[in-house]
Amino acid sequence: MARRTATPDVPPEDVVERIVDIDVAHEMEGSFLEYAYSVIYSRALPDARDGMKPVQRRILYQMSEMGLRPDRAHVKSARVVGEVMGKLHPHGDTAIYDAMVRMAQAFSLRLPLVDGHGNFGSLDDGPAAPRYTEARMAPAAAQMTAGLDEDVVDFVPNYDNKLTQPEVLPAAIPNLLVNGATGIAVGMATNMAPHNLVEVVAAARHLLAHPDATLEDLMRFVPGPDLPTGGKIVGLDGVRDAYRTGRGAFRTRATTRIENVTARRKGIVVTELPYTVGPEKVIEKIKEGVQNKKLSGISNAVDLTDRAHGLQLVIEVKTGFNPEAVLEQLYRFTPLEDSFSINNVALVDGQPRTLGLRELLEVWVAHRVDVVRRRSRFRLAKRLERLHLVEGLLIAILDIDEVIQVIRTSDDSEAARGRLRDVFDLSEPQAEYILELRLRRLTKFSRIELEKEQQQLAQEIAELQAILGDEARLRTVVSDEMAEVAATYGTPRRTILLESAGGTSVTGAAAAARSATPLEIEDTPCWALLSATGLLARTGGAEAPERPDDRRAKHDVLRGSVSTTARGEVGVVTSRGRVVRVSVLDLPSLPPTDGAPTLSGGVPLTEVVGLERGEDAVGLVSLAEDAPTLALATAGGTVKRVVPGDAPGNKDAWEVIALKDGDEVVGCAGVTDTDELVLVSSDASLLHFPASAVRPQGRSAGGMAGIKLAAGQRVVFFGAVAPGTEAAVVTVAGSSSALPGTQTGSAKTTPFELYPGKGRATGGVRAHRFLRGEDTLILAWVGAAPPHASGSAGQPLDLPAPDPRRDGSGIALPAPLHAIG
């Protein structure tokens, strides 16, 4: 390689070129080493003492010099960037602004050091330009720069030797551990996790008091990282390796919960994401996974994040899929589970080193001890200097007349200064201070103030000398200041630490094979339930819903219950004589309870079934091939049996009875030939006969006569009683002129066995004797004992004790009844 050089200060016509032969390998090696040195020491790696890269340190120092304290107004970010670039940092403004933005982001730093005003970006989007944003120092940043005017650190020249800048910040906060660091140098990189300030300070104070403390002792205070975005850390082995050797890795998981996002569908709500992961990135990966068939059971993913509620990422799960299994898929194939590799590389005494937890704490503790020691020396020197001047001033005030005479008879200030030193035995600074004394200081009050200041200075000097003369006391001062910082700026831990994944799947195909949770909901036996308040739900097992012995048990009265399977279908029978198909998967599964199930978590009927105006649901029916026939009766006394699953094609709704004008279905039940069909009319007549007396008919048939009704009467109840069942009859009487739901009425409970059976199409027997003011049954029910009643809101209500009189009168109720079941 040849390099041409020219002799300086020589006219161009007299220039003599000199060609120097240089070895290419030697030149490249030297240039590369200079570049690597610049990157490592001046750009990429933080100092272990203050945890700052040069650009970050210069930003905070310049903001401090500009007076941008937390109690001052914000200024344009462009102004800060310009000051830093022009005075301290000879690099591009983009690099400076990017560093300042990161120090202002609460999702990047555990304890932000810049208070930003404006759009400082998000995990998915960059910040606005520096001309649009404003900034000032955050409260914690004041602790990073506190004491710079007290000779606590060394100052070095800036890039053009015109100004000076601190070599390191005093750093009353363990910034490197609390906020972490990232950087890529030449041949090395650093990636440090954020931690909780309170925990780090507690460990540092313990190390300060016990210099021989082990890593296990320190980990009792710092169990693991505390990430700004919260989430969960799963598995702590990698954290322990990093604390021991400076290198390790751990897995982070999002914080999620499973809840009903709609009345019929469950979803996964993400409230905290892994560190450095944004919601848009998660949604993008979900969409890719669904398109690539890696993810199943997801219908939608929306970001509902706002300032009022924080992060809200809602992932809707398709009907028929297990939300827990879908969540496991998301952990495997999306950033909802991410890994973080720890590489604790920082500069110690100008050399890059890989540090464990103990070494990091030792460096910061030693730095703080040195800062407090230098600060104490500086303050001691300043107070000694001030005390010296105060003592000289007191001497002058005690004999002020002679002092004035000496000054007045002197030819000039230099002579006056010399005569004051000789006459009063003063030092040069004392004499100069007296010469500059204002006449207002010659009052009696000023003398008292000076004597008080003398005493206070003497006390402070004694304290500072005691701190500098006793290493244990010096460390106590350092420890107390650490505790004050933690109490002022500390916050509770955000990240949950888990020793293991708790049995759920982790990453990779092997983890998928180990997953014990089926992706799709299995077709297990269950019961579909319909409550009197219009809620639909299903149980989680094959056992029938229990009937609690306690009459005050808080449960919803059931209007219908059907044995089915989780992937089966049931039909809702309506008052218009229709059967509406309902998928059992669309019904929420009730949690297990000790007693009867509560349907408070059920889905409203109107969210699942499309009912016409004035149409109501009267019961449930199984649509299985081997289901019993459906028996139903109308208000006009007609009864009919029909095969419920005999649906035309794949229709979602079909008619099962041809109703006459003005008639409606009042009840239904799945029956066999051996069951007893029961009808109760509004005039308190009860008729029951075998179901075999009603032959099954087609869907278009209108049924046959069930009970003979008197003029103006109607059927108020229809049901079925299986043979051998201990059944009860409940009747509630009232006035036909009262508004529905407003009168309490009188109720009577009677054993069903007291009522003799009669033939179909007859009038039945009397079941209730009306009292004065009563002329109709407003409610009736026949079914397995014991019966339970509820109000309009589903609250339990008491029924009278069983009455052995078949046609007796009822007992007045304290509140109106809405349903019996």
C-alpha cells in the first residue's frame, strides 16, 4: 500500500510528493483497534458505577447545567439535543435524541430518568420528532447528578478541550441494575435486565454491612429481575446462573386471564406483555399463525389499550375450543412467551468485564462510598474556610473602631490589608474579607448571627471529621442515604417470579406433545339448564343438578333441564309452538358448587335464541336420536306428543304444533309412555293421565283434547311426573283483576299422590279452595319434591309447609312469586 504525502506550508508549484510504503495488515489492524476502542469506551458499553453510556451521561449532565430540574418547565427536546451535541457529544443528533427518548419511556426503564412531554413512542411506534416533544429531568435523575458541584467525581475535557464534563455521575441510584442496559460493541455486547430499586438497595445495604456476604445472601433481597412491563418470569435457574457468572437466560410470559368477552364466547385478555414486546407484534404473529395453521381456535384479536385501562389485548376463542389449550398454543408460537438473555458486560476501571450480581453491587457500593468520602472532604474544607473567615470577622467587630481607624489611615487597600494582618494577627483571607465588609454587618444583631454560625460550623466540622475518621460511620451514612433513596423512589414489584411453568407447556414441539389440555372441548356428558329468569347454561359433568335441602339455598329456579353432551344440541320450546336449535357449546359452563348450581354466570336467553315479539321460552328438549318424545300442552287445553328431533332439513327453528288463533304453549316435557301428564287450569282443576293416552303425531298436527275447561278458563301449568317419583303440587291463588306480578296471593303445597287420576279430556279434580277476593290460580307447578320458589330477580322465597288437604285454601305469601321449580 502506498500513501502520498506533501510537505506543509510549501507553495503548490514546489510540492515534492513522498510515497511511503505501509503494510496493509498493519494499517487495518491499527485502524480497527482505534474504531473498536471508540465503540467500546465511548458509545456502546455503560460504566458499572453509574450505569451510563457516555451519551446518556452527557444528556443528564447538560440538562442539569441547563437547569431543567423536575420543578422547572419543560423545554423543546431539540434544544437539549443541540446543547448536548454542540458542547459534549460530537455525534449525530439522531443518536442523542434516541438515547433521551429511551430514558423517558416507562416501558423501557424501570425508573425513567427523563420526564417527557409529548409523543415519546410506544413498543410498536417510534417517537415524534424532537421539535414536537419537550423534556426535563425526572425526579430520579436529580439523584444521579446530585453533588456534582462538590468535587465528588473527576471532570475531564470535552471533545475540543474548551469545556469539562464528569467522567462518571455520582449516581445515588444503582442505575445499572435498576434500569438495565443494552448495547452492541465490537466483538462484545451487553444486555442487562431491569430490577426493583427497593430490592437492589436492600441487597447493597446488606453488602455494605456484611462485605463477606455470599451470592445466596444477596439473592434473598434480589430474587430476580423486575421488568417495567410486568408479566411473569418462568423458571429461575437461568437467573441464578446470570447472578453467579454474569450470563444466563430466562423466559417471560404475558399476564392473562380468561373471561367472557361476549355472552356466548370466551376470550383471553392480555393485560401485561413480556419485556420489549408490543401488542401489534403479538397481533401480527397471531394472524400469521392462524394463516399458517399453527394456531387453532382463534376468531379475532383486537387491541383495546387506552390510557384509562392500560393494556387490553383481547383474543377471542372460537366456540368449542378450550381457552387454556389455546393459550398454550399462543405461548409456543407468539411473543406472549419470550426469552431474555442476560449478558452483564460493563466497564470497570476502564476495562470491559462480565459481572455477576455481587460484583455489580460491589462496584456501585464502592463508588458511593468514594462519592460520600469526597463530598465530606469538600464540605469539610468549605466549612473550615468559612469558619476561618467568621472568626476573623468576629475579631474585627469586637474592636471595630480600631479596625476603621487602621483602614482610614492606610494609603491604599494593600497597605490596609498588611496593617490589619499585623495589628490584629489576621490571615490574608481574613484581612481581605474584612476589607470587603459592608457597614450593615456592624450591628449587634450581626454579631449574634456570626456567633451562632460559628457554633453551627464547629458542630458540622466535628461531624464531618468523625465521618472521615471512622470508616464504619462513613458506611453508615452511605447506607442511610441508600435507604432514603429507596423510600422516595421505590415502587412495588411488577413482575411475578415463578420457579417453573406450573405444568403448562413451554416452547417447542416436545412441549406440545406434553400438553395435557385438549385443544377442543371434549364431547363429555353434561346438563343443559334453563332458569326461570331466562338464563341458559350447562353443567360441567354428567350428574343431574342437585336439589339442596336448605330452602334458603341461593339458586335459580330451573324451568328446564336436559341431559346432553358438550358438543350436542338441545331445543328451546317456545310459547308459539316452535323448537329453536341451540348448540350446547354456546352455553357457558357453570363452575362446580357444593349445592345446587347457580346460574348467575349463565347467558341470557335472548343472546342465544332469536325469539319473536311476545314469544317466550317454556322449556328445553333433547334433540338426540334416542331422546324421548316431546309432550306439550296449550292454554286452550290441547295436548300433543311429537318426536322433537324430527326437524325439516338443517333448519335452526321449526314448528311442532299447529296452534289455533289466540292459543299458546304453556309447558313441555320429554316423556315416555309410563309417565303421567299433568295439567292445572286457572280455576284450580288438576288432571293427570298416562302419557300413553296421547299418541305421537306429526309436526303439522294440532294435537288432541287434554283437559276440559270451563268457559273463560285456561291451562296455567303442564308437566310430567315419572312413575315412583315423590312429587308435590304447588298452587298460588289470587285475583284475576290485579296486575301480573304485583299481588302476593296465597300458596298451598300438597303431595301429588292425593290427586286421583282421570281420563284424558275430562275436567280433573279441585286442587285449591279460593278465599275471599281470590278467583283464579296465578301460578301452579307439579314436580319432584321438594319444590323451590323464586322472585322476579331469582332470589329464593319460602313456600308453605305441605298441606294434607287436597282442596284446602292457601297461606298468604310475604312477597310475589315469579316461578316454582
